[in-house]
Amino acid sequence: MDLVTITDHDSIEGCLDFLNKYPDRTRDFFIGEEVTTCMPEFKTNIHVGVYDITEAQHTEITRLKKCFDELLAYLKNNRIIYVLNHFFLGFPERQHGRRFVEKMLQSFDLFEAVNGAISNRQNQLLTQMIPRFPGKAVVAGSDSHTLLRLGSCYTLGQGKTKEEFLENLHAGRVSIAGRTSRFIHVFNDAMGVYLAYFRDIAFRNEVHCDWSLAKKVRNGFGWAGWLPVFFALSLIYSFVHYQQEERKQGYYDGLLREFL
């Protein structure tokens, strides 16, 4: 890829770590974040992807994210690129559905329509429907929590420089590509995170460095002992979640069509 960012959940530590190690890569790497913001009127949280931010902006975003409207006003005033990630993941209960869609269409111009952790039917629905709304455009993201699907979905746009590309992204003058997901990909992500944490405790010594050796051994064995349980529950959850989302597909489709 020509340009890359990392959008960790509510953190830019990965981006800063990369730039500290490779300070000369600012021409092809920029800071991103996936911000969890509260929407109490719908009793849900949504994830907002923000791109090309500074450390100071991250600090302010962290302060404001408890209130979606305040966060959105800040992003707009500072011309920060922001995207609604995985439209249906934080979808509220049905009694709030129509108002939620209305507010999302009013609030966002960019929507993540190809997501590497979302089913093909949902990705297709958003890819087909969102561009039909005036002034709306779509982007793509791998949503990979491990290296297995890294870069599996991506956004394409014109631009000889990072600034030109980001300006086109901001204006929605981009196209998208990538591979969609099946329930097994969510399961793989969950297991990958679980095993990576165990590896970092037991072998790399990269987390909980303040723990004594005895505590690390005790917690490491405990972590390993729960592996079969976590394996079974993750597999069941991933399958059930995908089945539930498939059953909601008709509802989502009809709801979006009401606004066309």
C-alpha cells in the first residue's frame, strides 16, 4: 500500500510507537484511531474512524467521546476525516432503528461499507445503498485484530502525495476493495488476541512487566487453563452472532430504503 494507518480502539499508542521507530515515514504513514463514542438516546455505542490526527487532537477526542454530538462538532470544526465504522454493529433496538439511521445519515458523509470482519451480505447492502444517498460515500477497512487479515480491505484514491489522497478521501472521491468475512474470521481474531496475550506474558515479557515471576507463572498457567473454555465460547459466539445478523438483513435493507 502507498499509505497506511493503524486504527486501534481508543488508542494511538501503536501509531506513536511506529513513528518513534521510523520518524522518516511520515510521508506514507499517518495517525488514525477507532473512537468509541456514547449515544445514550439510543442506548448504544458506535465506532467512529478518525484519520490523520495529532496527539493533541487525540487527547481532545478522548475528552469529548463521552458525548457523540460534542465529538462530532469538534471533528467538523477541525476538518478531521471521520467515518462511521460497521454501520450495523452498534445498531440499537428496533424501536430506535429509524431515528438512529436518520441521525447517522445526518451526521456522516463517509461510511465504512466493506469491512473485513462483517458478512458479505451486510457489506453488499452498504456498498449498494450508501452511494445512493446524496453526498454520501463509502470506504473500506480490514478491521483486523491480528495479522491474519491485515490489509484485506482497503480504500483506493488518486493523489501523488499523502495530502492529496486525504483530501480526496475527505471529499469521498475514492473507491473500495477487499475480502469480506465469515464467522470463522471473527473466531480467528478472538483466538489470535487471546494467544498473543498469553505469548506476551509467558515469553516476550512485553505486558505486566511489574509482575513478579511467581505471579506471571500463576497467571500464565491460569490463562492457559482457560484456553479450552475460551475456544469453545468464542466459536459458539462467532457462529451465533453471524446467524443473528443474517436474520436481520431484511430489516436493515427495508430500513435504509425508507430514506431513499
